[in-house]
Amino acid sequence: MALEGVVLDLALGVGVMLCSATLVLIGPARFTRALRDAGSRFRNASLSLGALLGVLVLRWGASQSVPWASQDIMSWLQFRVVGRNITPLIDRFERELFAENPVIVLQSLESDLLTSFFVFSYLYGYAFLLLFPFVAYFSLQRMDRFNSLVLAFTANYAIGLLCYVLFIAYGPRNLLALDVVPLLYESYPQARFLTNEINQNTNVFPSLHTSLSVSVFFLALATRDEYPLWVPISGVLALSVVVSTMYLGIHWFSDVAAGIALAAVSVYIGLNFDLEKYRGPLLEAASRRTWRRVGGS
């Protein structure tokens, strides 16, 4: 029941934020027009949505158990096949780069108010930051921005999943247990029920919290003419999420830097890769396959 309670609280809080932002930033009239045209809009975005769904299904499948091992597929690939533990390299790199680790510096500022703010940013702010652009870009007259968003998210998840298989990396709260406090779980223990379901403690490089949040901000800059107020809002939220990942002891500075680089690459793909040009060839190939099956039967 604990997991259900956390999910319900998160859904209610983010739901209120989404409704408020929809009324203020999008407007009831624009949103209502988009809903009336929802069928054609979803058809227009079917390829990009299909790509995103495929990557998410692959990510979910990687968390399922391997028949011959007592671990999930991703862990099996990480520890038995191709994964390399880069945690000591990250630690050594940051020791050489900084006089004191940025995570330790941030946690030296710890206060109840600051911790509450960053826990809220990490959970509620992040979820809102990921969901609201789908509503906002779906409501635009043209669907190209929506497709760009979906492709950028697809690239984030696909490249991130590949990195998680190739690189085994533990967060600072695991390696520097004497110096770094797991503030998220100390201040909000229920969060463990949620994070245990969707993540592993070896999946920190790069930080997807960072890459997805920064991707939203980069896309907000690209759509500033349509939603000018969304630029500062998404910027503040993205910065809060990025800092929260280090303040809470979850990610290294290196994870965050890699996440920002991943965001830049993913947004470039989203803005420049036109998936719609493949719709015709894909439909034609599907028609041929269907025709052969019908003819053969």
C-alpha cells in the first residue's frame, strides 16, 4: 500500500500543477480546440509516439528477470557481459577537478527548508516538467513541436539505456557513504518505494533527471514565441531538478555534466530528424507484407 500511496500523492500534486499551468500558459480555448482534433493529432504523431513507446517497453523489458539468473536483464548485461564499473574513475576525476566534491559542498548547506524544496523539485517538479510539454505542444496548431519533444525524449531514453548497460556507476551516496547523506530517503523515506520500482542504484551515468529536464528547457527556448512564459518557468524548474540530484546525494557532478550533453544531443535529434518522411515507406512495406500474407493464404 505504501507504493500506491506515494504514487497517488504524486499524481494529485502533479495533476494540480498541470491543470493550473494549462489554464494559465495554454488557455482553455486553445486546449479545447486541440482536444476536438485529438484523433488527427495523434495520427500525425503516431510514428514518434511509437518510437518512444518502443524504447520504454525495451527499458521495461530490461528490468525483467533473466530465466537462468536471479537478476534482471540489464543487471545481467551490466555485470556479466559488457558493463564496466566507472565509479572509481568518476571519483578520481572529480577529486582532481575540485578541491572538494560538489555534492559534499552542496550538502554542507543543508537545512530543513532547503531539503524540502529539493525533494519537491526532484519528485513533483521533475514529473510536472516532463508531462506539461506534452500538453503544451499537443495544443499547438502544428504538431512538429510535439514530434520534436517525443523524439528528444526517445533519444534521451535510448542513449541513456545504452549507457546504463555499458557503464556501471554508483552514486556518491554509495561510494562516499561517510561524507554524503542520502537526504531523499532520510527526509522522505516513502520515496524508496517509488525509486526501487523504476531505477537501479547502478544507473547514474548519465543523469536522466538532468538530461530530460534540460531537454525540456532547450525545447522551451525553441518554442519561446508560442509560450514565452514557459521559458523562465522551465529554466527554474530544470535548474532546481539538476541541483537536487547532487544535493540529495544521488548523482555526481560528472553525471549531471553528461546529462546536459545528452540533452543537447537529444534535442538536436528531436529538432532536426523528421520521422514523418518515413511514414510512406513504412506504410508501403506494411501493405506489401499484408498483401503477401493474404495472397499466400
